[in-house]
Amino acid sequence: MRRVEVFFTNRASRAVLLVLIALLSAGAVRSEPVDFVLPDLDGKQRRLSEFRGKWVLVNYWATWCPPCLEELPELEVFHVEHQHRDAVVVGVNLEDIDLDRLKAFVENQFISFPVLREKPAPRTALGRVPALPTSYLVSPAGELVARQVGLVDRGMIERYIEGFRATGRQETQQ
């Protein structure tokens, strides 16, 4: 059974988060690497495992979703700042939309991170998507380590990754 934590934003919650991560890192929960295969905007089949060795924020979104549109600039900044170092964003568009319309939307929003397509469903390969946006954070080893239903921002993602590192949990495959 896969378990995930939730992103926390205030100081007290971050302290609780660090304790939870420490408990989880003690071996209470073991997670196998997760993977999926989805088409990108050019029809190429892309695997989540292509990004092993880096943190991956998988963000489920739709063009009609106001909170999704609000967080896109933050995700783009995070992706640009981290893509050549330690983390990437992978967007998964979760709606029935014409491919040309989606390509135009992505271009107009100046999105440089990979955008994949998946048919709308309450459950994905990574887990439930009860609302949009929903983001999953995957460790460099391919473990699903967190889920956030609702908005995320660059600082929230960076704090979570730093908290994870502070616990001494292993980030890469051996």
C-alpha cells in the first residue's frame, strides 16, 4: 500500500512534517518506484522513469481550472530554476480537449516543462485526483513521497524537498 504525505506551509506544520518524514524514513513505510507512460503534445510516449535521478513534481491540471492557471507561472519558475540541477515539473493535462487547442494554450502560457495528456478520471497511475490541481512529488529514486490537492508554489516545493533531505532519507537509487 502506497502512502503519501501532504505539503505543509506554516512553521508548526513543517515541524510536524519533519517528524513524519523521520518516522517514515525509519522503515515504517516502503515504497516501490512508481511509473507511468503517457503521450506528450507531439504524440511521443513519455515515461515518468525518464526523470529518475531528479525530483519530479507531477501536476494534474486543466485549462478551464482557475487555480491551475494561477499556479502555472510558479511551476514554470520552479522548473526553469531546477531542471538542470535537481528537479523537474511534469504537467499532466487531465481533460478532453482538442490537441491543437491544448498546444496553443501551452504556447501562450510559455510553459517549457513537459506536458502530457491523460483522459479525465478520478484515479491515475499515481493515485487519486479528487480535485484540480493535484500534485504528486516523486523522489529521485522514483518513490511517491507527497501529494497536494490544491495550489502549490515554488517555495512550498523547495521547502518540502529540503525537509526531506534534512531527514537523511536516501534520494537516489543504488
